Amino acid sequence: MGDRKYLFDLSRAILGRDAGACLRIIDEAFFAGADLKVFYERMLAHFRNLLLVKITSGDGSLLDLSDHEVTELTGQAGSSSRETLQRLLDVLMAGEEEMRKSINPRLVLEFVAVKMAWQEPLIPSTKSSPGWKGSRGASAREPLPRAPPRRRPTHRLPSGR
């Protein structure tokens, strides 16, 4: 299927943060006759699959795909963190309704693909650098320090005398 080549090429360009390549691939798919609304739905499924193989460490039992396809997805998801893949899937999902309603699906797909390519990769919190304690200066699981109790202000009513 021709869409499959474009799916892998576009997702590779997105993961490689190459917005120019994204636009060229969408242009190529458009002129090859791809239905861009259908392609968008397949792209959504593709990024879902990338996230699932990343979460399950390559276990394709949750996917209705061949072992070869799972291996390809695992390889493509390889260097991206789960957090990055989740963010990219969030961007795709946010544009889904706009794509369904659009009379210009090419414009929506281009916008979403470029937005995805421009996302900064997220570093997983479990692989943080030694000595990093989070933004609070302590483990994220530790409760925040309690502030000392405040005294209620005592207001003296002016005497009417």
C-alpha cells in the first residue's frame, strides 16, 4: 500500500524534526492521489502504534499487525521517549476534529505535521541526570514542605467612647 510508505516517511521526518521534509512528503502523497483525510486517520493510528510499542518494549500483542510491522514500528520509535511520542499523538488528536470539518485537508495536515516536527523532544523523568531533584529541589514523590501556621489577625474594634 502506497500510504504505508508515506506514513513511515512522514513519521520519520516528524521524529527527525525536519519540517521541510514533512511538507515535501505531504506534497508527494497529495499528488499521488492520497485521500488526506484518510491519511490523517492512518497517521493517528500509526503514532498510537509507535507509542504502544514503546510502552510495551516492542511487544506487539496489543496491535493487529504482523511481526515485521511491529519490528519496523519498534525501530522507528527507538530513539524517541514515551513522553515525546505521547505529545506528538496529543498534537495529532487535537487536530482531528479540524481535519474532519476542513474543506482543505492538505492545509490542516501540513500545519499539524509542521507543528509536530517543531516539538522539542521530551526527556523521560526516569532517565534524568544524576543529582537532578526536580523543580522543587526534592523528589517529586516527597510532599511539599508545610508553611508555618499563620496567626489570625486580631482586630480591635474602635471603642465608641
